[in-house]
Amino acid sequence: MISELGHFLLIAAFCLNLGLIANYISIKAVLVGHTSFFNKLESLLLTLLAISFLLLIISFVTSDFSVKLVANNSHILKPALYKVAGAWGNHEGSMLLWVLILTLYLFLFQFSSRNYPEVLVRNVILVQLSIIALFLFYILVLSNPFERLEFPPLNGQDLNPILQDVLLVAHPPVLYLGYLGLSIPFSIAIGFLLTNDHKINIVGLIRFWSLTSFIFLTLGILLGSIWAYYELGWGGWWFWDPVENVSLLPWLLNLALIHSVLILERRNSLLNWTILLAIMGFSFSMIGTFIVRSGLITSVHAFANDPSRGLFILLIIFLAITSSFVIYVTKRPNYENSMKLNLASKELWIVVQNLILLVIAAVVFLGTIWPFIIEAIFDEQVSVGEPFYEVSLIPFVIIFAFMLPIASKIRWRRKNNGYVRRLLILIFISSGLSACTFIWKDFNLLTFIGLFLALWICISSILEFISSFKSKLPIIKGLKSSLILNSRLIGRTCAHFGFGLLIFGVTAVTSWEIEDIRNVEVGEKYYLKSYQIVFKGVDYSVEKNFKRVSGSFEVYKNSKLVGTLSPEKRLYPSRNEVTTEASINPTLFNDFYMVLGNKLDENAWVVRTYIKPFISFIWVGVILIALGSFFSVFSFTYKDRGITL
Amino acid sequence: MRFYYFFFIFFVASQAFSIEPAEILSDTKLENRARNLSSNIRCLVCQNENIDSSDSEFAKDLRLFIRDKLVKGHTDDEIEKFLVSKYGTYILFKPEFTGYNIFLYLFGPFIFIFGFITILFVFLRV
């Protein structure tokens, strides 16, 4: 009954959706003053989808194995949290979540658009409703999550054990909030083009929604990365897996969008470029879903193995992307470029950095689809993996990172005399400091460059913060108002500083990681750098849905106990799969990372130990980037605040 | 319960698990070269994993093969060439800089230079 109701609500939502689209297309039907009525209908649409999704979760929690999706992805012994997460740990459920979040954004958009012309708002809602309709249609025709089984099994097939993890419960919804957050800038861009009135100022709207999306995208990618770090047992945090790559594409484009909006806001130029970025951002979100969902790529993320689905999704995306580009080409504003730039103008630096972000995205995209292209054209198989991306992206990342402090430092409308000398001094100091590191370590050019860039970005963003903060408002006027007025500066400093930390963490981990693989007997002691490690023994136990063997290790430094680690192996009988659970002792500067390998005989095991220096800087850096965007969201545009620069 | 333990231990023990201590060469220079090589070599029976991190027998055989060749004095290039001739270009994570792959490598630099010149023309009116 529950699942039939859920299915019925989906159909009802689709009908309502079509009705709303019809109304918005025949513009005259929406009279001024009736918008609130339509807003209520959109809230109804959201409610229908939310209840439908809730009913799916209920089917999972009550383990109703007569529903095909539950039978395939759940198990009676699975912990309750993962039963709930099972609702989106599969193709059909995640597509329903996808549509639900699209509608949620439509609902939220209405609040942010109160002060904007009705003609624009109506167009934006129309575009967003059309996207929702396409995906809802797909769900109803090819991917019904509420499908029943004629002969329900006694027990389900369980969720892939490596996905049974707290971080992965949150990872898909957060990432979807990021992907789909880009649907609003997309709809704004298309809606704006459709109005034919290019005087409307859409900067504030695009800025708000692209930053919101950027926060979730960053956090979503971070969650996946941390999960890979401790679950896959190799201590890596980025694998250049196709699925990781496609999540990076909208992130890069969104990053470019956020910064090009700055120029649009101050100079009222680059409108076309910003609109194009907004269109491309969501297009890449959809292409990402297509690659993940179509089964083109086999990975833990590939749920759909039905080729007709892949084809259908491809059609939807093709339709959405081509029509939006046709709209862009035919309706784009015809504006004369009024910028007069020279080498010292901020715009030029931001535009070039935009270009680099786009180049990186293009290389990642081409690398990801290259194997398919070559197979289709030449019928040959090639692989494109980590070593390729390292070689072809590192030069661009270096140029990008080097430009960042300069681009950030240059003032919009002032003379920049004297900056060159200060920048040169700063470059000199940072390179000198990073060179000092090699008193203790062997010299390596890439390590040196990485350290230099990290210092260069961190130091200059802090100096910039100090000088800019003072110049705006004295702190005496009240901390709160000072924070609000400086929220953009705080956001920028935070994000750029975080980026510096990220570079530092990546450099340190790749350069100075220590690895140790050995056979260890119970009771044996061994040394790793200045640490002494004692293998105390192994322990077997049986949990509700898995069995585990866990080793117990004590780590001493100068005969003082620093930590106890218990790396595990788990067997999930329902799928007959073994997973490794690394044990990590994280400190600010070092992660102690242990993995239990093979059992050699009654007493001896293979043990892998890693010391990962400064890996926490990667996580902290990324969190600061998200936090910086968060501060920036809550500032308004300069024009709104009435501040002239 | 005891039966389960037995089953579990048996199962866990039968899993090969990435690099093992017995495989590691005592000569650190050669071992580093082996690691460098392995990071570029795909485990053909896994999903997007190099042979260093893979648990499969295939990866283990290749790891031993590489070390054997290194000890015998073969160069990195020779080993990669041999693997490509045996398994095809699919085995390398970094495609060789030949034929259609040249396009893949030059794509990034090309759009960067093209874009940069466009920016100079549009904004600076050189």
C-alpha cells in the first residue's frame, strides 16, 4: 500500500508539474497578484515529492522486500541508519532524491527573488520546472523506485558493505545539494536570456546561488575523499577515478563562475561569459550524473546496468544542453566590451585565472571520456589515470596558484604603485622559507614549488586581510557590524588561506609520506622513524551483520604511549565480501595509518603502516574553502550596501 | 560459532593483499623504481586500480615480474614496452605520447594559448 501511494504521489506530482509549466508558458494566464497562488502550487509539488521520498524511506526501514528496490539493496540485519541511507544508495532512489532536491531549490529560489522583476522570476521558474519535468518523466517511465516483486524474497541482498559508512550516508545528499544548486544559476541564466530585457541585474541572484552550491559541492567532494582515505585501505585521498573527475568539473566551473561574477558586479561587463559559465556548470553536473548513472563506467557508483536507461538519460541531457546553448547563441546580449585593461588591472588577472580553471576542467573532461572516444573511433583500449593527470595538470595548477595572491591583491580602481615591490619581497620571503625546509629533507623541485606556493598564498592572504580590514571600518564601531561589513573580506581570506593549506597538505603528503610493509608476529616490537610499535594480538568477534578480526597495536614515542590502533578486516556474509578498515591515529601534524593485511600463520600477519605528514591540512584547507564561501554568501552586493569603492 | 571463525579465518587468509613484504626488494633504489613503474601500470582485472594497490593475483604476478626484470638490469622503458606489447596500451595509466594520444596531451596547452591570445585581443586590443 505504501509503495503504491508513493507511486501515485509521483504521478500526481508529474501532472501538477505539467500543469504549472502550461500556465507559465501562457504568460497571460498568470495575472499579477496570482503569483502567490502559483507559489503555493509549487510548495504542493515539493510536498508531494517529499512525501513520496519519505514513503520510500519507510519501505526501507520496515524492510518491505516486496518492493524490488528494497529487496535488492537492503537486508533485515542492516543497522537502521544504513536502512535509511539505502533509499539513496541505488539508482532509482537517488534519482528520486535528485528530483526532490531540484524542487527544493525551486521552492527556496522564490524567497530569494522577491525584489526581482516578475518576468524574470517567472522565466526562471519555468526553466526549473521543465528540468524537473524531464527527470520526473524519466523516473516514471524507466526508473520507478516503487516497483513491486511478484515473489518477494525472505531477505534482501544488502547494500555494498564498503558503502555502509556514516560519511557515505551524508555524501550523496550533500553532493546532490551541490550539483543541483547549480540548476538555479542555470535557470536564472536561461530565464534571463528569454526575457529579452538585458537591463535586469541578475548578479546578486547568481552570486548567492552559485556560492550556495559551491559550499555543498566542496563539502560533498570532501566527504567522499575522507571516506576513500580510511575505507579503501591505501591511504590515498584522490584517485582520479572517473566519478571523482566528474564531480570536479562542476566544482571548477562554479569556482570560475563565482569569480567572474565579481567582475560583472563591479564593471557590469563579462555578462555573456558569466551566463555561459552558469550554463556550462549545470550542464557538467548533468553530464556527471549521466556518466555515473549510465553504467558506462563500472565503479561503486554505477548503479544502472540497463542500457535503455543510459540512452534515455543521454537524451534528456542532450536535449537540455543543446536547447540551452541554442537559446544562448540566439538570445545572448549584444554588448560592446567597454573594459579598458592593462596588465595591472584586476579583471585581466581574474579572466586569465578563469581561463586556467576552464583549461583544467577541459583536460579532466577529455581525459575522463578519452577511453570511450578511442574505443568508439579506433576500437582500441587506452587508460587515462593518475600519472596522466599529474603531468598535464600540475603546470596549470602552479600558474593558477602563483597568480592568485596577485589577482587578489590588485585593487579595482586604484593605482597599484608600490605593490610590485611588496609582492617581490613576499615572493623572496616565501621562497627563502620553503628553501629552509631542505636543510632537513632531500631537495625536490616540485616539493619546493608546492611549499613556496602554499606560503605565498597563506602569507599574502593574511597580510591582505590585515591591511584591508583596517582600511574599511575601525573595530571600535562594534564587532558585529564590523564582521558583517567585512564578511566578504573574511570569506575571501578564509577561502584563499584554505587553498594555501590544501596545497601545503598535498605537497607534504606526497613528498614525505613514510610507508612500511612487514610481517609481524604477535608480541613483536618494531621501529618506524622515532616510533616504536608493539603488536599486542588479534581479536575475533561477530557483529549483527558482519564478522570482524581486529589487530591491536600500541605506538610509543620515547617510551611514552601515543596511541592504540586496531585495524580491522570485516566479512559481510550476506554478500560474501571482505572489507578492510584502516585504523588511523590522527594528530595535527601526522596521521598514523595502519592496515591489517594477510594472515601468514597462527601468529604472524602482514601489517602495513603509514605515517602521513600534514594530511589533516588537506581536510582543514577544504573546510576553510567551504567556510569562506559561507561567509561570502551572507554579504550582499556592493550596490545593495551602498558602498562605493 | 567456532565454525564461523574457521570459515572467516580461512577466507581472510586466502585473500591476496596488495604489496607483501616478501615482494619488496632489499635494494631501495630498485624498489623505488619498481614503485614508480607500478603506479603507471593498470591492474587489468580490477576497477581503475594500479597494480600496487590491487589485491588480485594478476597484479601480484606483474609486481614480481617487474622486480625480476629490474634485478636483471632492464630499463624502465624496456619493461613498459614489453608490457604494452603483451597486454596492449590499456595497461598504461599514462598513455604514450604517440598517435592520437598527442591530441590528448596538447589539448590543454592548446586551449590555454588560444584562450590567452583571445583575451589579449579582446581586452587589450593589441
